[in-house]
Amino acid sequence: MEIERKFLISTLPENLDSYPFHRIEQAYLCTAPVIRVRRQDDDYILTYKGSGMMMREEYNLPLTREAYEHLLPKADGNILTKKRYFIPLSDGLNIELDLFEGNFAGLWMAEVEFPDEETANHFTAPGWFGKEVTYDPTYHNSNMSQA
């Protein structure tokens, strides 16, 4: 089960370059249900996501580079590319800060994943977070791929 909240970001945190990051490329074979292929650095993943906004099922399966390259042309819509930074929070949670590239260059979005719904509901976002978009389907990457 994936439990996450999403926020738009208008101001990047200080010392961003001091945090680890991954380069991500992802595309969607289907958006209902969500079936995604992703390259994260040198790892390749097939993901299934169920319906829902803050909480939904998620299953990840490893792919080979060859399988990823075979599936990528079969995807519909935009291929999303982004640089994802991992920023630790003091309560053991982590911020995944996505700086989108390509068609969505200039869009910055943060996600925080939670161990349970109660923790998610009581989360206070850092001051540099902007508008919460957890319940706005416009900001689901699967929907962005179709824009």
C-alpha cells in the first residue's frame, strides 16, 4: 500500500545539491489501472498502481534494460523525465523532490510517503512547500503523461 501526499514547490530548499538524487524516465502503458515502466538511473521497474488518491495499492517488479526498451515505445502519451532528490525529515520521513524536465520543465513537486494513514493525516509540511495537490488528479504522473 502506498500512502503519500503531494505538494507543489515554488522555492527550492537551500543546499539542494548536497542531497542524493536519481535521474528518472517513466512512461505509462495504461492509466486505468496505472501500469508504468520506469528507468531510475540503471534500474528498470514495471509498476502497477490501483485506484485512489492518498492511499492506493502499488506493486513493483524488476525489469531488464532490454524489456524496458521493448515496452517504452508501446507507452501512450508523454515520457516523463525528472531529477528526484531525497531529503530526510527529522521524524524519519523523507521528501522526494521531483524537478521535471522536458515537456514539464519548471514544474517542481514534492511527495512524502507515510507508514500509515494517521501519520499522513497529521503531517505538517515544511515552510518551503507550496499548495497541496494530493487530491488533484491533474498532478498524478499518469495523468500528466496524457496531457
